[in-house]
Amino acid sequence: MVGMQYRINLPSDYDMQIIRKRVAENGNKTDGFQGLFFKCYLIQERSTDSFENVYSPLYIWNDTKGMNKFLFEGYYDNIIKSFGWQDVNIGIPLLIDLKDNFMDSKYVLEEKNDITPQLSLSAFQESISKPNESDNGYAGRVCIYNPDKWKYSQFYFYEDRPERKCKNNIYQILHISKGV
């Protein structure tokens, strides 16, 4: 499996209804996409979720074949044409825990952290497998790490807006696509 996300920072006066309309009209095009486990169309709105306007889809791919098809066979071209060249962050899913109500999620809380140097990573993996006690009520949880940068992100999915924690990102989910 592969995690993939790109973050498009938009101008502070950008009308986020443009993104909402784009996803409403086109989000279903990735429903049933070959090799996709799921895709969340995520946004942050200035003054509501963040200090800036952001469009930042999150993908979990079953394999690299589906991801390569998306990136190199014309699908990603729509992002390039609309928003220009974007860095695509890639990571490896360490944990995927989706509940029955995952598809009803409307918000994502992202916790970003460093993986600090240590003599064994088994304790790190063990700590990730247990959710924080304060994170009850989530509809899903995904942990993606990048050993090239020794960083990881945990994504918690909720039906209701979670309480913002220090340094965490909250995204609104406009659509969730499930692949084949």
C-alpha cells in the first residue's frame, strides 16, 4: 500500500466554493478507480480550519500500479492544468483502522510528528497501534510514515468536527471515493 497527498495552498481571498463545486461535479470520477483503496477530497478554509485556504486530497493506494495510472495516464493532468506543478508526498501506511461508519466521515484531524532516532523501532510501531485515549469516537484512523524524512502523520476521521489540538490540522471532507 502507498499513501499519497499533495497540498495546494490557495490565495487568502480564493473562493473555496470553486473547490466545492469542482469536487461535487468530479469527485465521483475516482469512485471505483483501479488500485485505489480510498481517496478523501480534503480542504481547509481560512478562518474556519486554518490561516489559509488549502486543497489537499489524501489517497491510499492498494498498489503502485493504480497510483502510477493516476499520475501518468492523464488523471493528474487536471491538477497540473488547474493549479500548476505540485509536490506529491508519498508515504507507507503503517496502520489502517476503518470503522463501519468511515464513509460518513466529514472531518479529518491530522497529527504530524517526527520519528526520533532510537535503537529499535518496535516500540514506535507498538505505540502507533494504540489510539490516544482522547481520540474516542473516530470513524477511522490511518498512520502513514516516510522513512526518507523520518516523519509520520496520523489521520483521524470523524463524522462531527473534532476539537482542534495544538499544531494539528483539521480538514473538511468533501467526498470519499472507494476504489476497486
